Amino acid sequence: MVQRPQSADFVEKLAGLSAHPPEYYVFNGAANALTGDNALTAKVGETVRIYFGVGGPNKTSSFHVIGEIFDRAYQLASLTTEPLTDVQTITVPPGGAAVVDMTMDVPGEYVLVDHALSRAARGLVGKLVVEGAERTDIFKATATRTAQAEHGKHETH
């Protein structure tokens, strides 16, 4: 026989749950689960599909991949409805999900985040490592100048 909590007990437990911020935010059930050797991988030209769910119980998420635009984003993970196109961030409610597709045009390391970026410090960060030929017609990386290199160009007076 299952006993249901008394309503006052239930309300107290619910208030306690809401009063404490989560210790961790996670992808795939563990902090930093999609980093290092467990990073997602793809090749230039491939289309990547990510299923993103929010277990809740109280937080909405704004899923984003830094450096990429979602070709298609399916709100509430409904693959039978028309997707949004050319979206950079998709909002996912507690208990909800989304599906996103993106074609990887250039190689690099793409960072998966919730746009509530402080959650990355609590484990909600992942990587998608894309390998393949450079596409300088789309993107050309330039070397970052350091302060020392810049300083070296100036003559002393």
C-alpha cells in the first residue's frame, strides 16, 4: 500500500525543494559529461541532431551551441510539426524537450551551453568536436595578437 504524504508535509518538502539552488546542472546525467574523451564528434559536412531535455523540476533552459546556428529546431521535440529554421537558441521548459539539427560547415570545437551561462560552472557544458577540411570561404581563423607581440612593434622613446 502506497501512503500519500500529508498535505502539510508535502507542502513543506516542496518548499524545501524550491528553496535550494541545484548543486549541479548536467548533460547526460553527470557534470561535464560531454567533455574530454566523452565530447560529441562529427565531420565537416555531416548533419548533427541533438535531443535536449530538461528534467526540471523548476528551471527553464535556453539551449545554444556557441559558433553554430540550428538549421532546424523542433519545439517540444515534436518532429511532426514544422521546425523553426535558422535559430541560435531554443527555450526548453521544465519537463520539456527540443530537437535541433545543424550541418557542420567548418571544423572546430563547438561548446554546448545553456544561455544561463553561470550553469556551465556547475557542470552544464559540453563539446562537439568537428574534424575535416578548412572552409576559408566560410570562416577564416586569424591569429590572436598578444600584448607582448603588439608591444614589440612599438619603438621605445
